[in-house]
Amino acid sequence: MRGTDRKRAPTVAVDVVIFTIDDGELKTLLVQVKDGPFAKRWAFPGGLVPLGESLEAAATRELSEKTGIRDVYLEQLYTFGDPDRDPHAHVVSVAYFALVPHAVRPPLDDPKYARVEWHDVRHLPRLAYNHNSVAEYALARLRTKLAYSNIVYSLLPPEFTLGELQRVYELILGRSLDRRNFRKKIVELGLLRAVGRQRRGPHRPAALYRFTRRSPVIVEVL
């Protein structure tokens, strides 16, 4: 970075890592940069924080603009301040992560981006800025949160089977869980209630459940 650039105060941006479950995969939303040194590279949606807007409001706005979804789980992740992460200027990025229950078809109304798509977190391309590090940090935080909270409710529809719930945990953790132990523990925690209906399909009918509350709770799940 040039010396003259270092004399200017850093600007602040927000980047939002948006997770969802889609087609049996944990996915995240990426935007393809159209111009500049990162042209054709993918990145997380984000932008500069304008004067007078709070960090959370900026992250909420980015989430709404890129997905059309509001009122979902959103949490501040980490502040990335490497002065060389952006070749244009010294930009301090405050990263957030969000959980949405389904992969909406994202709008494309930002002239900065060529495409907006969902990508499997296991096979992310080389991202712009330092966003591969952001992705690793966000996934590690999500896995940690699963162990002591009920935030998985944000990735599930209102009604689901125990098998579907376990599958979400396994997709995020990247490993299999013992079926009997998982179901025993999750039921004993009192986080779920049976709705008295079943989902019928090619296999045995499975009882449907709801979360007793769809808001964050601190509880030892795993």
C-alpha cells in the first residue's frame, strides 16, 4: 500500500457470511466481483458503512438487499483489520454471520457484482480480499455455537423430523452422530415439542417436531 494511503484514516465495512442448508449441503452466499483487481473473483456480500449507520444496521441492510430476508439470526463474528486486505484502501471489515432457513433466489441489483450464487462451503473457490479466512472463522464459530445453543432453529423450517434435525448437525459438523444418543439428548433438553403429525414418504412415517422457542437459548446440546 502506498505511503500516502496510509496517512488516511481507515474506512469501515461490513461483510456478511450467510449460511443455509440446500439440497443436503451447507451452503453460503457469494457474489462475483465485476471490476477491479478482484474482477471475476467471488466474495461475501458487504459494503462500506455510511456515516450515521450502525454496524448491525449495515449488516442487516446487506443481508436484506442480497437475500430479501429479514428477521433472521445475525451475529457479529470478528473484526479483520489487515491494512493490505483491500488493495484500494485501508478498510477495516467487521464480519457477521447469518443463518437463513432456505436458499432464496437472490436478487442481482448491485452494479458491483456480476453474479450472486450459493456455494457449498466444502468447495469454496479462492475468494477476494481475505474472505477465505473469514469463511474458515465463520464455520468454526457456527460449529462451536451448535454445541452450546439452539441456533440450529434458524436453518430449519417450522416443522421437521428428528432425522432432518440430526442431518443439519452432521452437515455443519462434518461428521456422523450416533442416532440413538443424539435423539435421546435432544428430546431430554426440552427444546422440541411433537406436533402430533407425521411426514410420510418412501420410508417409514416420521413424527414432526417444532422448537419450543425460535430464539437463541444457551444450553449444552453436544
